[in-house]
Amino acid sequence: MPYDPSDFPPFAVTVDLVVLTVRRHALCALTVRRGEEPFQGRWALPGGFVRADEDLASAAARELAEETGLRVNGDSSRTGAHLEQLATYGDPHRDPRMRVVSVAHLVLAPDLPAPIPGGDAGGAEWKPVSRLLGGTDEPPAERLAFDHRTILSDGVERARSKIEYSSLAAAFCPPEFTVGELRRVYEAVWGVSLDPRNFHRKVTGTPGFLVPVGGTTTRQGGRPAQLFRAGGATILNPPMLRPEV
């Protein structure tokens, strides 16, 4: 049967970004208030349509910069951030305007600055993940637009799983950090409390995870704490398994 383009309805491709950071010991996600329909006034994940002349990663970086003023590229060695594709979402009814397929990206970074809204965003805020995913009984204006609650939930679970068996938790830390600061990352991402002594023994005993830098800091208060940087290991053996809750 010959190919007929009219047999296929038009559709668009978008990128959505799950941007996670740890602020005030809580896992937070970047949200923007939609400045136009559909869902005008509702909070959403940053993102937008992919242009005809750009690839997906370029579209993700552009939308992040346009809507929030934050700039993150794929070179985590220079930016301190981690960027990866998360999943593709293609429910025919996910966008009331037309058939839209979204390729979501996950961005993990240390304590990022306050976002500056731009483009078609009416505002931008860091919101605790526990608040965004806490339930469906919030007023309609507080619920995430489109299927962004599902996308956010998938991104959070990806982050929680990956820090079990990879060194990704260090992406939430500054270049030099203490074991206590790293422990608070795990606690914020997993939503649990960890025993400081057991955690210290595990992370310092995992080959290639942490490397001492030869200095100390008192920025967390109390006695001076040893500073570390992320080692060369990308896979943790043994893994840091989540406590059962």
C-alpha cells in the first residue's frame, strides 16, 4: 500500500524538565506558572516545543534558560549538574491543543539559585517534592498541569533508584563536601533518616566513591569535618540500598 502523509495526523514534540535539587534539607523540584492557555495560571514543569532545527538536548537547555534563567548543559564536570533523558510520554489526550509527544529530561544539581521567570512563564519557584506529590486533594490551581505530576513522580523515582547503585548523589553536592552533607542528600532524596555512623562507614568504605581532599570545614557548625570530593567510581559496589519504610 503506498505511503500517504494524509493518513497520519500532525503532531508536535516537546521537552519537559524534571529539575531536582536539595534546598534546606528538602528535595525540591523546579516549577513554572503557566502564562497562557492551556492551564493558564497553573504550575507546571519547565519545558516547551522542540524547534525544527534543534535536537532534544538543545531544546531542553534552551527551554530551561528561557523560562527560568538557569543554564545547565550536559557536561557535568564543568557545571556540577547531571542531565539525562528520563522517558517519553505520548498519551493522545495529554495536551488539549493537539497530539503532543513529550521527551522528559532529568536534571540533578547542587543547591541552585532562585529561578528567574522568562519566556511565557508567569513565575518560577522551587517547590518541595513532598508537597507536589503529596496527594490529589489540593485546590486545582495548585495541581501540576498536563501529566506533569506523573512525569515528576517518574523523575523522583529515577533519582531515588540511581543513588542506590551509582555515585549520582554527589551531583547534589558542591565540588568539595562533607560526609554529613552527602548524608543529608540521601535523606532528602529518599525521605528517611539515616544513622550517621553507619552511613559514614558505608560511604568511606565503598571503593572509588569518595576521595579526601586534605581539608576540613565548619560550615555546618560544630567540630571541623573532613572534606571529600567525588571519586572516579560511577557504580557503587556494594550499593547503598534504601531502608525499608
